[in-house]
Amino acid sequence: MFPALFCMLTLLFFAFQVIPGDPVRAVFSGEGATTLTQEQVEYFRNLFGLDKPLHIRYFKWFWDAIHLDLGLSIQTGAQVTKEVSTRLHVTSTLVIMALLITIVISIPLGIFCAFYQDKWPDYVLRVVALFALSMPSFWVGVIVILIFLYLWRWFPPLDYATIFTDPWLTIKQLFLPAFILGVRPVGVAVRVVRSSMLEVFREDFLRTARAKGVIERLVISRHALPNGLIPVITFFGLEAIILVGAAVLIETIFAIPGLGTLVVDAVKARDMYMAQGGMLFLFILSLVVNFIVDILYAVIDPRVRHEYAREK
Amino acid sequence: MSVLLEVKDLKKYFPLIKGILRERQIGLIKAVDGVSFAIRKGETLGLVGESGCGKTTTGRCIVGLEEPTSGKITFAGKEISASDGLGLRELQGRVQIIFQDPFGSLDPRLTAEEIIAEPLMVEKFNRCEAREKVKEVMGLVGLDSEMINRYAHMFSGGQRQRISIARAIIRRPSLIVCDEPVSALDVSIQAQIINLFMELQEKLGHSYLFIAHDLSVVRNISTWVAVMYLGKIVEVVRAIELFKKPWHFYTRALISAVPIPDPSVEKERHRILLKGEVPSPLNPPSGCHFHPRCWEAKKVCSEEEPGMKEVEPEHWVACWVVEKQLG
Amino acid sequence: MMEGGLKVQDLCTYFFGRTSINKAVDGISYEVWTGEIMAIVGESGCGKTVSALSLIQLNPPGSQIVRGQVLWKGRDLLRMGSDEICRIRGKEISMVFQEPLTALNPIQTIGQQIAEVFQTHERLDKKEAERKTIEMLEAVAMPDAEKRAKSYPFQLSGGMRQRAMIAMALSCKPDLLIADEPTTAVDVTIQAQLLELIASLAKEVKTTVILITHNLGIVARYASKIVIMYAGKIVEKGDTPTLYAHPRHPYTISLLKAIPRLDQESGKKLVTIDGQPPPLDHRLPSGCSFHPRCLYASKKCKEEFPPFRPISDNHEVACWFVEG
């Protein structure tokens, strides 16, 4: 984990150096802004440490980041760390909800397809899955909003509740974006679940269970399912990370005040520190998800738990 | 008869490494723990033992696929060291290996010709000459030379083994190491391949190191038999004598465990049932490795390792009890 | 037929592919008496495993039991519904499989897997099932039974895994045990231990055993009756001493001559059978499928599969040549 973090901090820093445009001037070139004197520009540059040489800025960024001080927003002057952490749970809620929706839909469908392998339900569902994974989520998002707008005069909410203030409202508000976010992965997930289950169905230990007199329903639920879903965990772990990226777009479309919109706005305004800070947190979110997947693996599969598998 | 291969005190240890951040060695797998034997020209030494005894590792060390931890391997008078690049290449012209799994050891996307001719790539043969040689060995192993362009996956198990054998003999090696070459074959095919091994030895005069766990097969094909247990050789004797007079207690148990396809003979046999399982090579028992399972074990057996002694003419055993018995 | 015996009549299990039919088991019939150990012998591909699986309707996916009867305690196993046959599997008739690593659920402890048998058939509560599981493990001489019950299959050696499978199969004291190549995957000394175990436990509980193997040595030691299979059909059957002393079918004779024996002279050439066992689909030789490899094949052998003719009291052969 630590090497990844190190690389990410470095990459983030240098990425934002590449973006053209001076941050200070960009911030002050908004509407109703006055033109600055050279003195004032110098002042602000000094305030934000932008006049120091590259390597000093790099080390400072690195050092501060480790101490969780992500600097000051060039736009608002607010503490980046505070801003970012406020929005973190919004994005996390969205991503988790989307992931849950994907899991809840795709696992039963995948098992169903595996059961009816090569029969018509399987074919139909696979075609539907193909459609699902071919549609970019932001496109679907826009189309859905347009349809809802036209049919029911529904607008996306202006003010989003957070999971801490009003859980039920949050879920209701985030349901639609989470659903749209979760639909594309369903297309891929169904296929993954299906092929994993098909492989497990071929395994010998199912035959042993039947030979013991266990009825078919229990053979599937007790023996086939747990084994079949293990490889699926890796897949969902990867999907979750991709979902974090896709969430950024969906947030923008539905005007959800999450990390995604924060980063997008910051980049538009050349607010280097805010953008870096936001990206860093998105990255950490991905790492945490990855970590949870690894732990889940160890919890479920005893072979992973025991470091030395004794084989003869 | 001249000695072709001599192995002295061969050891191969595999370190067991644990740890994520700081890797440390927590144990040593003593796969081969001081093995010595010799093979003479034109003879077959059968190396027999159960899984984990180190026979496969020994074979791999001899062919150069593993680098020994210590010990001396001498081939045709010259000492082999794997670290010397030239030595290894020269060795590969004189020593070849045939593996167990006919389905795993051949690249399914190569044709029979490509597989069999592969060893010739070291020497500079042009395609015509190579093809002639391939056809010649295919005839020797009983494969129809019409099948020269067929892909490996189109052959049956027995035929694939013949291809492996053809590949092994194309450079006329003096020693062929056979690692369980018939274990994965059906009984009727097994018999064909065993006969083939013996025919080829008669015709071409090479020696075999025949590694197997099937005592009946080993005994049928070998001149000499060496029995291995947990990394060490416990008994070496002529194949004819093995069944008549096994001395080491493990050998006796091993023989007793092999059923003979004759019910009238089986009824009369005395059965020895060993208790427990083969211990892990990570933590072999002290002294004689077999002592915990040996029904004749004495105090000295758990304290000191017995060396190989010639207890009778042409019969070597590593056992304190037997040594004492035979003076 | 005595109580507890099994009678198989004209069992046929075919695999239906897109273009061809694979006749894995093509009309086999035999009887096993209570308490005896019968061996089904043959090389790979002869159909012995599929025939055994078919007995309790466990034939592999893609295959169908096309014909036949398997009479057990007065009922036909092949005509039972799934509920009925599930009640019999594991309780009256059990199976032990060849490769215990793949035959055991890798993410359940062996204790859980053995306890499942008790929970399925005897409705025991968790504690009782655990206790009985440990009892069974001790009965199969599993070292450290309590500890091993909490182990996963990958943590055990091949011999121990097979012991676990045997424990699982014998948990409910079945009347019939079908052992499919139970010792092929283990070392020879472990093989001896396991077979002795099966033989002695079976004797103790008066279980009938069907032993499937290609090893004619094991058969000589343990089986009282033998059935020889080739290309989906039985070619010879009889009691062990008779079959070994006076084999009649050319395949049986060749098979016995092709095995190296520990007590024979070394360096002697084995007598081989040319060619290899045939595929069981449309390429299967007509009539008696052994005819392409048989030294005594005649025109009739190509046309029709010979019927069974009794040679003596306990010995039957299906061969035109033997018939005379």
C-alpha cells in the first residue's frame, strides 16, 4: 500500500504542474474580478507557496500530505483537508449504494443464467447484459433526467442530505444516480458470475455432496455458491474502483456535492491544491476498497488464510 | 564394465521462506540428503520410493535441471558442475530425461517432427538431415513416420510417450533419466512402453536411471534397485535379489504393500502394515529417518544415522539392526 | 439373491453429443452378494466409473441412463424419484472417489463435511454430529482426529484426505460401498493401509463393497469376485481364484500377461496387446469391440457381440472363440 501511496502523491503533484495556466490569475479572472497588480499576484503566489522552486514545492506537498495538511484552496482560502473530508462520505455513500445495487442484481441473474445455460433465458439475459455494459453511465444519466423531466417534471434535488443528517432521505435522493451508476457493471458482472458458477458446477465435490444424499437445492446453496462467488469478489473489488471514477461524472450530472464535483470544479478553476487533495482522497478510497476485498478473500477462503498450504 | 555415472553424497536442500516485509528462512526442506550411487554402462538403476522421498529431485540434479546444494556428480570420469556453462551443455548431449506426464510434457502446438528434432538444434543439422534422423528414431520407437507432421495433441498417451522417448534418444545419449515414464499410462500401454525401453537398451546400449514408485515395474526393467526414503537411500541390491532377500525394514514393508496379481500367492504372503505416514522432509526424525515407523527399532536407531554398508556381496543396506545381525 | 445384495441388469448409459453417441456403458449385468467384495476391472475409458455412478443416478451431466435396472432391496434404483434416491445415497449406498483433493469442498473443514452426512440422514444436532464425526475419524485411524476435524482438505496429506472420504462414506453404516479407484492417487504403503481399512471396516459392519480399479494386484488380494470391462461392456466375470487361474477371454489373458510381477524374473519381456483401447463413439469397432486387437478374431467377431456363456459355476465369458 505504501509504495502505491508514494507514487500517487508524486504523480498527483507533477500532473498538476503540467496543467497550463497560472492558478492565481485563473482564480481572479472569474466574473466581477478586478485585474491584479503584479504586486498582488506576487503576494498571492507567496501566500500559496507558488513562488518557490519545484523541488521545494514537491517536498512540502509530500511532507504536508503525510501530516494530512493538504494546503489551502486557492479559490476560497479554506483548508483543503476540511473541505475534502466533508464531501468524502457523500461520494462513499454513492459508490457503496451503486455497488450494492450491482451485487444484488447481478448475482441472482448470473446464477440464473448459469442454471439455464444455453437455453433461451440465458441468451436473452446475455443480450440485455451486453446492452447494459455498452451504455456509458453519464449518457444514461442525462437521458434519464431528460425523461423524468419530461414525463414527471422531476428535477434532481438541489440540496442533498447526507447519510449522517437524514439517512432515509439520502438513500431516496441518491437512489437514482446510484442505480444508473450500477447498471453498467451489472452487464459485466452477470457474465462473470455466470462463468464462475459454470466452472463450479463442473467440480467433483458437488458430486461427492450428491453421493452423500444432500438434496440438489442444498448442494447448490451450501457447496456450489460459496465456492463460485470467491472469484467474483475480486471482480467486484475492481468494479468498485472503476465505480469511483464513474461516480465523478454522475455527480456532475446530478449536481451531487461529492468529491467528484469538488475535483472537477477545482481543476476548472486551476485550484491546484484542492484538486490534488480531492484526487488524493479518491485514490485513498480506492485503496481502502481494495484492502477490504483482500480481507474479504482471506475471511472466506481458508486457503488464502493459511500461508503455507501443506500439500503432499 | 566401466562406470558411467557416479554420484557422491548428493544433497539438495530447499529453503522455506516466510514473511512479507522481511523474508526470513524458517526451515529447510531436505529433499535429497546425502545420496550416493553409481551406474555402469548398459545397465539400469531403478530408483524407487514413495512421494517425497527425493527420487525425482535426484534425477533432476543429474540432468542439470536443479543445482545441487552439495555433493559430487561425475559423468564419464568428468565432474559436472552446473555453474560451469560449458559443462552443462556438453552434459546435455550425453544425458537426457523423459518425464512422467505425457500430456503435460509436450507442447501441444508443435508437430511430432518439431518436438523430436528439437535436441538437434544444438548441433548444426540442416533440415533434410534432421528429418532423416527424426524418421529413423520414430521407426525405432514404433511410431509411424507418416505421423511426422501431426500435432502433439492428436496423439494418445502411449504415443506421446514414444515421442518423448524418440526425442530423448535422437542424440544417442549414454544415460537416460526416466522420471516415472509409465505411471500415467494404462496397463496394456504400460507393457508396450516398458518393452520398448528394454529393446532400445539392447539396440543402442545406453544406461537408464529409472525413477518410479511402482516396485513391480522397476524390478522388471532394472539391473540394480536403490530404495529411497525421506531423502536417503536405504538399500541397494540387484533386482533379482530384491524380492528374494530384502534386508531393510522399509524395503520389506514396501514389498509387502505391493499386491501380486495372483490370489493363490497373495493368500500365503505375510503382510506388513506400516503405521502412520511419511514424515515431512522439513523435520525428518533424528538418526535413522525410518525409526519411528520401524518395528525393529533400537535405541541407537534414534540417535545415530546408519551409513550404507555392504552387508552381503553386492548388497548394501543402511540399518543398524541389519548390520549387527549380519556381523 | 440374498437380502442386501445388488442386481444390475442391462445397464446402458450413453453420452449424447451434437454429432455422435458415446456408449460409455452398453448393457452390463452382474450381481453382488451381501458382504462380498466385488471388483470391476478395466483400463481407462472402459466405462467402469460411469457404470458405478449410474447405479445411484449420479451419471455425469451430458449422459443419460437409457436402459436397465438396478435392483436393490426389491426396488429399482433407476426408477426412483430424486427424494427417494437422496435418502438412499450416503445412508444405504455410499461412494468413495478417486481424487480426494478435488472430491472435497475446499472451503469447508472435513469435520463439517462428515457432519453433513449425519445432519442429512440422522437429523442430529450440532454437538451430536461433531461427536460422531470424531468417532468416525478415529475409526479410520486418522491421527489427531479432533485436530484434523477442524482442518481443511488442503492441509492434509493425500492419505489423510482419503481416510476422511472413507469416514464420510461409512458414517451411516451403509449396506453397500462403491469405491472408485480409492487408492490410485496415494503411495503404495498408504494404499495398503487404506485397503486394509476398507476391508476390515466392511467386514465389521457387513458392508458389501464394489471396488473399481485397474490394478489386478489389489483385486487378487481383496476381491472375491471380478467383472472385467472393455469398451463399455463386460467381457468376463467370475470368482477371483478361477479367473486368475483360468482366464478365458483373450483380453483378460493378455491383461494378466502384461502386468509386471514382483515375484517374477526381472528383465523378462512382458506380453503386450497391440493398439489401444478404442473410443466409445461411432469409431467403436463393430461386434466384439476387442476384435481389432485380438489374436483369435474371426469374421463372426466383427459382426455380433457374443452372448455370455457359463464356463463353470462361477465363471462366464462373452467370446466367440471360447465358445468354440
